[in-house]
Amino acid sequence: MSTTPLATSSDIALNLALSLISASVAPVLLLDGDLSIVAASQSFLETFDIGTDRVAGVKMADLGGGEWNTPPLWALLKATAYGQAAIPAYEMDLASPSGSRRLVLNAQRLVYGDAQAADKGFRVEAHDFPAEATGFADAVNGLLARLDEAATRQEAFAADVAHELRTPLAVLALELDRLDSPDGQRLKRDVSALSRLVDQLLILAQLDAQAAAPAAAAAVDLSEIATEVVSQYAALAIDEDKALALKIKDAAVVEGRREAVAAALRNLVENGLRVTPPGGVVTVTAGPGARLSVIDGGSGLAPERLAALSQRYRRGDHASPSGAGLGLAIVARIMAAHGGRIATRPNQAELILAFPSADRNRP
């Protein structure tokens, strides 16, 4: 069975803009954040006598003979691109080889791209659109609303299923505590593995919902995440005759989903404890900057090996026999959803979660 991923509202917004430009009878340009041209309407090309081969990817300031490179217009467009203002009716004189003409320009920011924080609930503002395009814009807004609803239902369903599974598993684990036998211990490990699998599937469902309709990100303190995860696994490390160390090095605050970031670090700590021999140390470091890292007592992962293990159902040499092969795949998905990446330094047996800083995400 093959599946087709849901288009995000970012994709829909971009496709809407391209469709409107192709259908528009008015001179229209679509610019990216650097004010380079993504697309131009046929009317724009004909009105200003510009060939199609001299448009896509060209900065607006370099269009034609440079007549569009006027500092006031450039400043206004930059402000619009960063969401600071829209241009309702800017008048300017455009000088060109064919003569001078008076123009009235309108500009509005249309957000699209990867994992924009405002995607969920995003709607196209159609009040400035030509009359022939408003019906199409309304239809797309209806589609965006249904996409948001579908993503919300998917996340709620995953949470309900996880809750229904966690409760009996927790009760079963308590009952198994009464069995002081090898079989009882084995069953407790199996129940623990099932609980972990439920948590992993819930995270995957949440990430899929987030990809379809991203919700607003929250501030995540990486030092708090590291402290919390180390506290959770300290007892397990002691039981296995291993040490779990924590280092805080001026860690940053990033934007994202706190529970997802914590889950990514938990996966690395679990893997680190698994490959570290008794008497060894697993070190969790928050910082410097927007990063978390785990150094363990294993042999390290080469970049190509890390890339292979980041695929679903690929298992490492020291993987838990009761696992489902989802650990590093989930970590990779979480990092991609946050605009970051998982990296390795095999000579130091270190895995790194590198995030974009919160400041970098702001215009």
C-alpha cells in the first residue's frame, strides 16, 4: 500500500499564488524573501516588455535596465517581506527606455515555506485580489480550513489511542511487580517495550499532524530538557552500574514542541546507556548555543551509518531485541520538523541535536 503525504498549507498557499498569477489579467509579480522573482503574470511581461527567460530567479532590483531599483520601493518591499507592513497604494514614476510612466503598486506578504509557525489557521486575505480571483481564493480558504480540521482530528485520535493503550499497560506493569521470578521480569520488560512503542507511535502521529498544519511553536529551554531527561534515567543508569553525567554550557532557548525535543534526547540517552559497558559514563550536554549532545561509551557512529539508522525499521548492532527500529528515525523526524538536524562525531562517540536558534527564526 502506498500513501501520498498531505499537502501542507504552505504548499497550498504557494500553489494558490502561482495559479492566481497565471490567471491574472493584471501585472503581478510573486517575490521570495530575498525579493527575487518566483513568477510573473503574462500581463506584467507584456506591459513592461520583458522576456520570460529574464524573469525567474532575477532580483527585482535587476529587472529590465535597473529602473526598478529605487531605494524607497526597495525599503517598502523589504518591510512587506518581513511582515512589518503591506503596501496599499504606492505611487512611483518608472523610467524606462520607452519613456516614463506613473505606477500605483500594491504588495502583500503571502507566507509559504517549511514549517512556518503561522501555517495552522493560515487563510488567504482576498480583499485586495481582483474580482475574478476572489471565488478561487474563498475555495482555497475552505480547503485550508478542512486541512486544519483533519490535522487536529489526527492528533486528537492518536492521543486518545495512546491513552487507551497506556492505561492497561500501566495496570499490567503494576500486577507484574508481584511476580518475583525470571518470567515476571521478562514480562515486565515486554510491557515496558510496548509502552515505549506506544509513545513512539504517538510522536510519529503528532509529527505527521504538525507537517500537515504546523502549530505555533513555544519557547523550549534546552538546559531544562537536559536536566529533566537526566533525572528520568539516573536510576536506570545506577541499576546498570553506569554513570549519567550532565553538563550545562550556556544552552540556548529554541522554538518548537517541548515534548518532541525531550523525546529526541530520551532516545539518544537510551541508546547511549545501551551501548555503554558497566562502569562507563554517558554524558549529556546542553549547549553551547542551540544544541544538545550525548557522549556514550560505545564506538561511535559514522555519518553514513547514522544516515542508514535514521530510516524507519533500521536497527543498530546494539539495538534492543524488543524494539521496533523507530528510535533514530523519530529523532531525525523531530529534528527536521524543528529545522535542525542530528549529527555525529564518531571519534568522540557523540551524537548531536543541532537546532536553529530562536533569534534566527525571527525576522
